[in-house]
Amino acid sequence: MIEFRNVTKRFPDGTVAVDSFDLVIPSRKTTVFVGSSGCGKTTLLRMINRMVEPTSGTVEIDGEDVAAKQAVALRRSIGYVMQNSGLMPHFTVAENIATVPRLNGETRRAAKARALELMDVVGLDASMADRYPSQLSGGQQQRVGVARGLASDPNILLMDEPFGAVDPIVRAELQTELIRLQRDLDKTVVFVTHDIDEAFLLGDQVAILAAGAQRLQTGSPSEITENPADDFVAAFIGAERGKRALRVKQTPHGPVLVDAEGRTQGVLVEDGA
Amino acid sequence: MEWVSANLDLIGTLALDHLRQSVIAIVAGFLLSLPLGWVAWRYRLLRGWVITVTGLLYTIPSLALLMILPVVAGYPATSETNLVIALTIYAIAIMVRAVTDGLDSVDPAVRRSATAVGYGDGRRFWAVDLPLAGPVILAGLRVTAVSTISLATVGILVGVTNLGYLFTNGLQRRIIPEVLAGIVAVAVIALLVDLLLMLAGRRLMPWVHSRVPARRSSVEAAA
Ligand SMILES: Nc1ncnc2c1ncn2[C@@H]1O[C@H](COP(=O)(O)OP(=O)(O)OP(=O)(O)O)[C@@H](O)[C@H]1O
Ligand SMILES: [Mg+2]
């Protein structure tokens, strides 16, 4: 469990990126921070592994203040996947994935074996092990980034817009893979995105944020869709228009659900039918 | 040409002396420039200062340096140490800048990413910053090497023997082939060292030359 307690981050230039933020992030679930650019999502994430120190308030992991932990050890114990993969350009794919095990003192051989294992897990062909990141496509680089995040089998996985830089088809593929992975691995995932569809697809808990990491609404995708906190949230999730605004249309074969563009999205069935 | 074939032994000995003096200065200059360049890169306030001072070193006339150093440091002007130290100073003048520029060229996002996955500062410097600064540092090192090897000939003017001897001796005795042999020998050594550095760079930094265009992802990756 990760808990933010009244956390504020003011940068030296005066920007208040996070203003009195409180949230409990349950273990073994995926929590998604979603909000527009600059609202403080990355800052929140970075305060979990002490890349950014809060100005006031505390971040706790399982009841322990992260500020009391040694930063380097803490970071090695938390998987971090970032936008644009953040891979080391001078490490091969296998070396990149093996980074944390190597830092933790595993032998080269053991770390390489682990890397190959993880390449399989994230759906990368073993033949790519000796390539450099510049020789991979964006989608492949993101897979390597995910594999690296998982390499030391951390309980917590932080993902900062990991699929933001790839095309929609590859993104959908990576999202599906992540859902499958999460089913098997059961990590505490904190995922950042500005795409509400991605948030609803991946999140068990979704926090919709506005500037200063102000929480507009927090809940499961169903709770938010069924009961948006205000007009802004309703508009943000597209409950009025778009594909989350469905209406019933009667057809000779029974009622169906139609979106705002008139496309049929599904069939309405009775409970237990 | 006759002169050359009759004096191959002499040329060989002088070339070895020359190579030894230059290589020691290049290596020492490189090693000393690493901490200096790092300090200049890391501490903004010191930066202008370090870069300016080391840059100014390069403007000291070499002959003057070779005559002043022995007075200041108290060793004979004719000693090899004198030449090696002077050459090291010139090497530093070029290399500090190269190291600073090299560290500057490292993508801050990559550096942050290394920190985020758990590199401590020291370890990150050796494993990430320095290797990624490598191409720029190597470019500086190659310039340094060639200029040091050519500059070393000035040693003969204060009595330190190396390939420069072929210039002064050849000029005094009006043996043009001797002078030409000196020029060619210096050039050959410089080119060989440069080639060696380039090959070492390829070996140590294989990622730089492996930019094969990426193939399409989704199908292949899922396979
Ligand atoms: N090191 C810093 N110094 C000063 N201001 C910063 C710093 N880092 C972030 N900020 C500011 O803090 C605010 C929140 O930044 P943050 O990176 O957390 O946003 P974000 O929600 O991740 O945005 P994006 O979706 O664009 O990544 C922004 O206004 C940003 O300009
Ligand atoms: Mg961000």
C-alpha cells in the first residue's frame, strides 16, 4: 500500500506542482493518475521513489515514510517505466533489462538469463537480446522498458505514460499485454496517462487530476462513469458525447446500444439472459 | 633515400623515443583532464574559470614553456620530464574542454532514467555519463594525440632528443632527405596512433556505429 499524506511539492521557481495531495493506493491493484499536461502526475510518481522530495507531507509505503529509506536502495526496489522508454543507449537490450539485477550484485550470467526470461514475458524475440535500443522500434523499446521495470521482481511498478509515444495499434497491443501481465504478476501498479480511455481500460482505481494534482474524482471506472462528480469530470470522460454516451435503440431483434455518432456499440441483454 | 636506408636504426630509435614521450603525455593529459573536466561540468561556478585557464595554457608559446618550466620546477631543461610535462599541459588544455563538452552532450533524460532505476552518483558516472560522453571525448583525444605528436618535435630545441633531431640536424647539415624522413616519420606515427584510437573507440563504444534502421514493430514483436 502506498499512501500520500497531505503532500505538497513546490519547485524552487515557485511552481506548486502538487498541492495538499492525499490518496491511498491499494496493493496489488492498478491505480491510474489521469489528467491534462502539467497537472502534476509525473511529480506525484517521482515522489514515490524519491526522484522528487515533497516540500511537505509524507509518502509512505506499507506504513513506512520513504524519506526514511535510502534513496538508491528504494529506487532499485521499485520498477520504473518511463515515457520514451528511458533506456540506456549504450546498453544492449539484455543489458538494459538486466540493469537492476546487476546493480544488486547478480552475476552477469544470472542477470542475462533473467533478461532472456523477461524478454519472453513481454513478448520480445530472444534474437533481439544483443541489439541496441536505437535498433528497435518505439513499441519494442517500450517492451524493453517494461521488462527492465520488472527485472528485480519489484512489488511496486511505476509507469509514466509508458505507451504515450507509440502509434495507436501498438499502444492497444501493449495495453492488452499489460493487462495480461498484471493478471499473472499481481503488482501494485501506479500508472500515469492523459488518455482517459487508457485509464479506464487499465485502472482498478482511477484518480482524475486537475492542476496542482487536485483530485476531481477518485474511484473505479464504473463508479466514475455512473456518477461523475461534476460537469467537468463528465465532460472529461466523455459521458455527454463520444463513446461513453450510449442510448437505447429498439430493433426488430431487441434493444441495442448506440453511441453519439449512431454506431451500434452493443446489445442490451436482460440480467441472467 | 640513401641517407634514409643508411640511417634506419637512428630513425627507429628516435621514433621510439618520440612515441614514448608523446604517449606518456597523452595518457597523463587524458587522465588529469577527467577530474578537471568533471569539476568544470559539475560546478557551474567553477566552469568558466577552469575552461578559461586551461584554454589559456594553450596560448603559451611552447619554447617559452620548455624554458620556464625547468626554472620553476627545478629540473634540467634537457630532461625528458621537461618535455613530457609541457606536452601534458597542452594536452590538458584541449582535453578538459572535450571532457566537459562530452559530459554536456549526455541526454539529461538518460541520466535521470539511470538515477531512477537505482544508480548511485559514483556508479552512474562510470557506467553511464562517461561512456555516453565517450564519442565527444574521443574526438578531443584524437586531436590531442595528433597535436602532441607533432608538437613533441620542439623538444629538440632545448635538447630533448626525438624525431625533432632529424629536422635540426638535417637543416644544419643540409641533408634534405633527413628532414623529409623526420616529417614522414612524425606523420606516420600520428596517423597510426589516430587509427589506433579510432579502432579502440569502435571496440569500446559499439553502440555508436550500430544504427541499423529499426524494423517495424508490432508483428515482429508479437511473434
Ligand atoms: N523541476 C521542476 N522545476 C520547476 N517546475 C517543475 C519541475 N518539474 C515540473 N515542474 C512543473 O510542475 C508542474 C507539474 O509537472 P509534472 O511534470 O508533474 O506534470 P505532468 O502532469 O506529468 O505533465 P505531462 O502530462 O505533460 O507529463 C508543471 O507545471 C511543471 O512545469
Ligand atoms: Mg509527466
